[in-house]
Amino acid sequence: MRTIRIGSGAGYSGDRIEPAVELAEKGDIQYLVFECLGERTVALAQQARMKNPDSGYDPLLEERMRAVLPACAAKGIKIVTNMGAANPEAAARRTAEIAKLLGLSSLKIAAIVGDDVLDACKDGDLPIMEFDGTIKQLGNRLLSANAYLGAEPMAEALASGADIVITGRASDPALFLAPMIHAFGWAMDDWNLLGQGTVAGHLLECAGQITGGYFADPGYKDVPELARLGFPIGEVGEDGSLVITKVAGSGGAVTARTCKEQLLYEVHDPRQYFQPDVVADFSQVTVEEIGPDRVRVRGGRGHQRTETLKVSVGYVDSYIGEGQISYAGPGALARGRLALEIVRERLKLTGVESSELRFELVGVDSLHGAEVSTRANEPYEVRVRVAGRTENLREAVRIGNEVETLYTNGPAAGGGAWKSARDVVAVASVLLPRDLAKPQVRFVGA
């Protein structure tokens, strides 16, 4: 039975780069996948593209490509990534320029476009899933609408000879499923194979999470050498069988427990994990340790895909004003609480208009609230934080200003004041008939 090895080179936009280089140089892989696109990232990238039409892709694309292209080209490793964000074609052009500078001008680079469905969403006035309302009600606050594309266009690009495939918004597991479809010739209606491939993609998509990062909890779940954490490799068979492992000698660990935590990550109903290619069923999945840092995963299934695609809609929700200042030494907690009282009263006196306000002492009650934190020991130092949601930037600025004035108008010995005011890009979801998203493969030569 044929088997391919797929390395996971990133689990989010700002992820480490050295583990991906390690995979390319020592992982004996055929495919290297970079999953770098969070839920809000596309909307933020669309904002960047509005300011500069040649931007809007992942800010670490250049650094990553410079780091891994030499080894990938030498070993014939194909790269699949969503670092295209809001501008896959610009990302492909920049990658071609980098390849040329590295003397790798023979590489074929494909951009997958068609996930931008803003016009189609506006025309349909689709209902928003998270709250009552429709997409038209967002008005001029609407920034972007990007459909989660599936594996098929990426597999098509690989079949056409692409060495590097750069897409925008796509399902995270689909980035890994595409190499399987290409390598094994899986049919796009073989639901069980697609379901098993989706299990593999879901396990690999967050990179270091499955090799012990995020999992680690000292004294309870100890993980060795997290500073040298190795990223995972999926050994996938033609029948959809899967073994998760990592580069020998790298840090971290691959165990049944790390795999089980990742399997349940972001899954609401394990029997119905909706993806653009398939409705995956994780309910019969089994996890078995078969050797050091080797875990076999079996039992994934699938059902027919839906007739709609999930669309991530980015919009300007509001503005956030924030201010912080620190107090330390004897009586720090009391001074911090007095500072919060002063700012609370000042915001009322000066008439700052806000829809939501938070008054917190970081390290005391900012995570679990005052009721839970009352039993904690008094800290030596505290960090005051006041944040508020407003309808415009001017009101947001006033919140941070009031915290800053504690320097000379508040309790003794405040220091390290900081303030900010910014717009809040929020994300909502709609369902779009899948025939309204028209993905295309466009090649860019190096």
C-alpha cells in the first residue's frame, strides 16, 4: 500500500519557522503544509490590501519561503499553504520572486482564487448565524466575505504540476486533504476516505499542539524540550490509515493523550464535523500508541457534503479604548483598587459614552472575576486595566487618557502606563450556496 508523509509547518500565522525547516531537511516528507489563517485574519488582511493592493498576504510568507524553499526544491517536497490570506496572487508573485533570487526559477507556483464572495453575499442578503440580522444590515461596516474552500482546487493545482500551492480562505483540514486526493486519486464522492483524510488534516492543522505544545501542564502533563518542539508528520496510507509522528530527536512528544486533545479541538458534534468536502464523523475514531512518538489513528468516516459553504464575514464591530498602569510594593492591591474607583468615577463625570466597560486588576481578577479571586493571597504587584467598547474612535481615546492621568492624579507610585484606541474587526458567519463560489487555479512562473 502506498503511503505519503505530510509535515505540518505552522499552526497559525506567527508560528515558529525552525520546526518547518527541520521537517524539510530531516522529516523525509513529500508535502509540507503551512496553516496560517485564523478566523479574523482574512478581514485584517483585506484591510491591509485596501491600503496597498500588493499586500494582504501573510507577513511571514517571505521569511518562511526563504527558509524552506532550498530544502524543499532539492528534495522535491511540495508546499501547500493558506498564507495567501486576502491576496493569494500577490503572495504567489512574491514567492516567485523569492524563488528566482534563490536560483529556483523552475518552480511552478499556483494561486487558488475565488474564496472572496463579498458581492455574492451582498446580493443574497444572507442571515447571520451568530446573531439576529442579515449581512446587509452591516452596511458600510462590512469589510470582507470569504468562503471556506475545499481541497479540490488545491488537488487540481498539484495535479497540474504545482510545486507550491497558495490559497486564501480554505478549510484547515482541506490543506492536508488535498495532497491525499492528489497522491492517491481519491474520488470527491468517496465520503469515507474523505472523512478519514479530514481526521488526519484536523489532527495536523495546529502543528505543535499535537506534539505537546498547548497540551503541557507541569506536574500533570510534562512534555520534554518544548523550546525545541518538533512539529508533526502524518503518515497517510492509500486507504486513509494514519500514523502521527515527528522528526526523531526533536522536542515534544506524540502520545495518545496529545492526539486525543487535538482530535476534540474545535469540534462541536463529533458525528457531524462539517467541512466543504465532506461531513466527517469522528465518533468511531480510535487512538493507539504503537511506539515512541508514533500513534495510529483509525475509524474516521464521512457523509455527503452539504450544498452550502460557510463564509467568514469580517466587519467593523466597534472601537476599544484601553489603559493600563502598574502598582507594586506594600499596599499595591489597595492602590490598584483605588485607581479603578477613580477611573470609574472619572468616566461618569466626563460623560464618556460606552456600551461596555471592564475594570480589572491583571493577576487578581481579570480572568475569573472578583467572586472567585476573593480567596487568593494578596499579590506584591498588580496591573490596573480599564477597557471600554465605544461607537467611535474619539470616545475610545478618552478611556485610555483617563487611566494615564493616574500618573499624577491617582494613588502613589503608579508606573508603566500604557494606552491604546483601535477599531474592532469582528467575524460572523453565513452559509452560501456552494455554486456561488467559483475557485480557480492561476499559475505564476518563477
